[in-house]
Amino acid sequence: KTTYVKIEKLKKDIESKDNEINKIKQEIQFKQKQIIQQIDENKKDQTQNIINISSTLDFQLVRSFKLNNTFTGHTNTAWSIDYSTFDDCQFICSGSYDKTVRVWD
């Protein structure tokens, strides 16, 4: 009878350890999902940083040109500039955060 009791106790111990192992496995899976989500978010951030850097690099190229003239008129940052010719005239158009478009000849 004591052998039977010992065997039953061992079975319960094994079952308890199996439950602990399953809980640990679930925790690991949850943490792995969190890590994967974090990696995906970091990839998005890195992609955005690359976009920002490439825009800055393009702007750095433009900054290396010689300044010929300064146009004043906007009361806020100009966010868009375009150049065009029409007949014998040359025009520069700019759009600004002050919600205006300016045209210079």
C-alpha cells in the first residue's frame, strides 16, 4: 500500500511540474510575441529615419549651391518651391505654412 501511495504522489508531482512547464511555455510565447512586435516597430522607426535622412541629404546638396538672391514675403516657413519659365520670363513659386503662395519673376 505504501508503494501505491508513493506512486500516486509521484504522479501528482509530475502533473504539477507539467503544469508549471506549460505556464512557462506560455510566458515564453507571450514574450516572444512582444519582442517580435517591438522589432516590427523598430523597423518602422528605422524606415522613417531613413526617409528623413534621405530628405536631409537632398537638402544638403541644395545647400551647397551659391545663394544668388533672397526673397521675402512669407510670414512662415516655405515648404514648397518650384521654378518655371514662360516665354522669356522666369518665375519662382513658393507655398508656405502661412497658407499663401507667392510668385516672383
